[in-house]
Amino acid sequence: MTDYILQSRAGSTTDKYSGYFKTFERFCDSKCLSSSPAKAMTVALFVTKLLDENKSYSVISANVYAIKWKHSIYGWVDPTTD
């Protein structure tokens, strides 16, 4: 099923989301937090980090959507909705 979901997006889109999620994973690893699945507080901390780095709305939005996307692929609870 996971392969089917991954193939439902263009390759460039999948690569983009995967890259953003890897950024989130590195953040989580550096804080000893779980990224898969993540908790809402972990996502909030990550977004705060992005804001502190003066990232644009589009970059922050893409990062959050990548987290949502990864969680939907595996059927995990979406931590971006809390």
C-alpha cells in the first residue's frame, strides 16, 4: 500500500516531501524525539525552530505538509492537526 501511495505523486513531489521530512528527522534526532510517529508538541518545536531561523511561510508550510504526508502514508495519527 505504501508503494501505491508514493507512486500516486510525481517523483519530484515525493522527493521534495522526503527531503523536508529528513530535515524534520534530523531535528528530532538532535533533540532525542520521535519523528515516526511524531507528537504534536514535537511538530510545534520544529515549527518554532523554523520561525526562529526566519524561514518563509512557504518553507514552513511545505515542512509541515511533509510531516502530514509521511504520517498519512503509514496510517499514523496526524500530529499537524492539534
